[in-house]
Amino acid sequence: MRRVASPPRPHWQSKVESAGLIWHTPGQPYWNESAFYEFSAAEVDALEAATNELEAMSLAAVQHIIDNRLYAELGIPDFAIPPIENSWNAEPPSLYGRFDLAWTGEGAPKLLEYNADTPTSLLEAAVVQWYWHEETHRETGQFNSIHERLIALWKEFTGHVDFCAMHDAEDEMTVAYLMDTALQACLTATMFPIDEIGWDGEKFTSPEDRPLTTVFKLYPWEWMLREEFAKHLIASDVVWIEPAWKMLLSNKGLLPILWKLYPNHENLLEAGWTQPDAGRAWVRKPMLGREGANITMHQPGRDIETPGDYGEGTFIYQDLAPVKSFDGKYPVIGSWVIGHEPGNSSAGIGIRESDIPITTNLSQFVPHLFV
């Protein structure tokens, strides 16, 4: 694994915009093709194997949480338990997830967290870096079957799917991309803002008062539980994508549970609810935090903290992953899973890098290839 400097393509801005990435420079560059990460085929195999292993362990952890009723540890309210358990037992469709991994190419990839409910940077990983690769390094490989796998998974669906997002450029384009993959799978689909979902006293409805049946929502389950209509989720027969059980995986309380179930596993970092000794290196994360907000990275004699809106509530502590800068940048590998086919969910990676060892909403997306 190495970082390679590379000249950006002429007119790269219009090229990534044509692929749907309209937020490539939100005040500062987000898409960065002045470098790329190069892997060997063996390293790609290692990432794929680690991702499939972590997926199997995470699904086993869901069953463990349900069997042992560990909802309170994750801050799950009682009224959310029935939709979680019903969706787990009914096995409705689940589309995707993204493991964030720390790796330098040495040792085993380490799990930082699992974005299993509303992962973003999908368009960049599935499409934008693929076009970059085809234009600039087609003679090499890229670990990326995300687009094809999404279309194949949608083909297992039937009927109509409604797609919802907040009024946000990144969220809307991510959902528009997912809707396009559904349309390519010959489904029918519509898209509208999530705040236009209605409740008519008996069922959830579209802005045109059409009953909703299957809804993809790029909106976190923990936020859904705070909404006025949350109490109706129990009785509703809407198929939500992602399903309610995904809130057990997107919660960082999953990390201590995984460590308890699989202590000293090579792909895990020790995690718990209690602050470790100050002489150790650790990271403090909000259990329901997002985008690298309100994180404290502690090393003896030095702390790095990020601001944000998640400073209240429960925190978990995780050992600091082995960190290494590449040309002064710290990469995190987003490893994507499509569906939940045992041993075959891993579908590709995207990389974001930062000037500090914490990935935030300002971290840049950098393409990759393998040789």
C-alpha cells in the first residue's frame, strides 16, 4: 500500500460533475485526484477477507444483542424493540453498509466503526473513482464491483420503491444514484424529501397521498425514533430500507460487544464503556456520533479533539489503531458490503484521507487501484 502523486485530469471538475459528484469542492477540495493509493492484489484479498469476516461477526452480534436483550446498553428505547426484532426475524431486504478500516498495509486491517444504516461516499466509491480509473489507469485493477452488485441486488426486489432524503446536496445525489441503480434493475421508483412523508391515521403516504410500501430512506433510525410519527413504526407494514435492525450495527456500542464476543480478534480494537488508563493510547467516540464529530484521540502527553453536535450522551472508548501518515495524510479505508450473503458481501473500497488521524466531513476522497 502506497500513496502515489498523480497529475489531475484536465477539466476534472466537469468530469466528476458528469458522474454526479456536484459537491467536489464545497469551499475546499473534497474530491482529490492529485494522488491515488496503490495496493497489491494480495492486499486487496486481505481487505476482502477482513470485510467478509467482520460482516459475519457483526451479524452474529445482532443476534447476540437480541437474544440477550442488550438494548439499554445501546440506548435503544423500548418502543423501538418490536420493529427491530420483527425486521430481523422477517429478513426484509438490506442494501449496503460500509466498514471503516484503519490499515497501513502491514498487519491486519482494524475496524474503526460500521456505518450500516446511512453510509455516504457511495457515489464516489462506486462510480466517480471508476471513471477516473478507466480514463487514467485502465491497465491496472480497481477493487470495485459496487455498482454491478447494487443492480444485481435490486433485481431481487419487486414492485415500486420510494426514495427519500433530506434537503442536502450530498444526500440527495446519493439517493438519486441509488434510485438510478434500482431503475437499471427494472424497478419503478420515485424520489421526494423525507419530510414530505405523511401519516393519514392508518398508513404512511407519499406527497401524493399514495400508500407507501417500500421506502429507501437516507435518514438515521435514531432520528426517525425522535419524530412525531415514530410510534406508528411498530404498526406500519412499510418495508424500510435499511431495516430497523440496522440501528444495532450503526451504533458504536456495537464495538464493545464485538470485542466481548471476539476478544483479541485480529481485525478488532479493544473497546469498552470505561475510560482506559491515561498511559494508554485510546479514542473516545460518541455512541451515536457522525462525521468524526466530538472525538477525542488520546496519546500520553497529547490529545486531539474534534468539535460537533454530539457532545452529550454516552461515549465508548476504543484502543487507538496503528496510525501512519502517507505524505502527511492519514487514510481510512471505507470497505463496502452489498447485501448480506455469507462470505461474499465485500464489494469494493473507497479511501478518505485527512491532515489529522481523525476522519471528518472535510476529509478528502482519493481514488485507488491495484497492480
